[in-house]
Amino acid sequence: MKGFAMLRIGEVGWIEKDRPVCGPNDAICRPLAIAICTSDVHTVWEGAVGERHNMILGHEGCAEVVEVGSEVRDFKPGDRVLVPAITPKWSSLEAQAGYAMHSGGMLAGWKFSNIKDGVFSEFFHVN
């Protein structure tokens, strides 16, 4: 699949990557509407989160669910969803205490374009 990525600090471009794989608690989505955020700009041009190589950008979007894992009950293929920047593991102690953005560690709830590929691609993986 194609994705728009940070190739390295100060450089962006289109790349090819494998389509994400859906796990039992996950969803695969197809973007319908996306927009750049200032944090994407800071990530690429200022290196705000450090060096990233071939990391697909984008961390918020409107999408269609195309696949859900076997444990997912609240969403189904065809649903239209808004996907926020913070996608924590909701069962984590941090999320249960009200700190979803720190689920699993400092800012670890912010996954897209930080620790995993973002939404500027043909498909993206949620949790």
C-alpha cells in the first residue's frame, strides 16, 4: 500500500509498505478524510519526537472500518469512525486512572506517527 511518510528529519515522500495485519483486539481502517496537524510539521521539520525512518505520518482522521479482530464487539466493517491522536490500551493502569495519553509509558498512548505508522496511507491499523 502507499503511504506518505517521514523518510528522515527534514524529508518526506511516498513509500510502499505492507498492508497492516489485524489482531484480535484491533481494527483496520481506510481513511476517508485526513488533514495535516502542526505536530506532523514539528515531527518532520524539527525532529520533535526524534529521528524516524519511513514512518507514515498522520494521527487523526475519519475512516471506514474494513476489518475487525475476533474480540472486537463495538465496531464492524462498514462503520464510519473518527480516529483520535490518542489510541491507548484502555485496560492499562494509566488509562484507567484517567491518563490515556500515557497508557504504557510517557506519551505511549500517542502511537500514530510516533511508535507506529499513521493514517496517511491506504489502510491503517488501530491498536
